[in-house]
Amino acid sequence: MNSTPKNNFSVSVKADRLAFDDTVLFEHIEFDLPAGEWTCLLGPSGVGKTTLLRLIAGLVPDVENVQVNCSDGHTLESRAAYMAQQDLLMPWLSVLNNVMLGARLRSENPNKERALDLLARVGLASNARDLPAKLSGGMRQRAALARTLMEDRPVVLMDEPFSALDAITRVRLQNMAAELLKERTVLLVTHDPLEALRLGDRIHVLAGRPVKLDEPLTPSGTAPRDLHDPAVLEGQADLLERLAAADQEIAA
């Protein structure tokens, strides 16, 4: 179903300086999103992960000191899909119409056959006509994932999309996302070191005020990595130590 070929462009992010009131959030921060890979951002609550993701997505207006550039010379505008922590399904629309919502908002004719196929891929073929209120939390997030895939963008920005789910459902959706987004460039914001280690090709930890990024951790193997992999468990301990240190910097 991945109709978009593996990206042949990377994305660079540079924030010279960003302040809200008297608080400097970012200063001289730079990192890359390699083509066709998952980059994960970890950090303590309040460090600025969601703000950074929203800046990259162009959802924060009137900001001039943040540059997002693609290596092929084009901008990221209209080339990225955004998946939030909440499913954001419209309660009055069927699951199918929620999946096709983006096209309709752009006054385009949605590809109903593709939408139904995506719903089948995420295990919701029999729920296409249902309203969101009939779905469980995990089912709603699967519908949101199908809607994100429906946008068919080469870059996907995800803000803790599985954090509100129970552990078993979260692992299942991680596996599904790894399969369905295999050839996309993904930036995932998460609080969960294990999630980052299962899915990420590069993992950054944000810390400090102004925010800085450490050198990325680059797990070996192919996502989704096994929960029992000794390297994953060792990496989890490393990331927990980095997060604890980052939390101390925020508290200081």
C-alpha cells in the first residue's frame, strides 16, 4: 500500500533562536531527518518536544528563526502529514469519511477505494460506516493512522500517537506503523524510551533551557525491534539515564 517511493531527500531543521515571553526555548539547535528513516525525539515534559514538532509542521504562525529545508531544494509544505496524540476524529463523520477528510477539506475528490483498502490494512474494514463513538481507543488510533496514510505524504510527523493506549494495543500499533510507514521519513515525539528503541533509526534526547540535543543513539537491527532483544533493553537503560539527567536540567 505504500504508494510513495522511498524518499530521495532528507530534511534539515535549524532553530537559531525561539523565545516565548522571557523564556528562551531554542537556541542554535540543528538536526536532520534522514530520508526514509525514523527519527525519534525524547525528553522530559515541558522541554519543548511538541513545540518543535509543531514548528516543523508549520503549525506555529509568525516564527522567522526556524528553518526547515529539504535537500532537493523544495520546501516541506504539502509534503508532510501530521498525526497528533489525540485521534482528532470528527464525531459526526463515519470512520470512512474521517479517513477521507483531508481530501474533502482541500476540495479534492477522495479516493474511496484507497480509503477502504487502508481501513482494511489497519483492521477496520467492518467499521467503515461506524461513527467514532462506537470505537475503542485503539481502534480510533488505527483510524487516525489510516487517515494519516491517506494523505500519502513522504514525511510523517507524529506527536505521541500511541501514548494514551494500553501496553498491548500500543505494541500492536507500533508494529503496524513500522510496517505501513516503512518507506516514509518519520519524526516521532515520544515519552517512551522503549517505543523509540523499537521504532527509531536515530534517537535524540532534548534537554536544558535553551534546549540542546545530544548525539543521536542509533539502534541496530530493523524496526520493529523485539522487546526481548538485549540491545533494546540495554538501550532503554541508557535512555532512562539520559532522560533523568535531562529532567534534572529542567528542574534546576
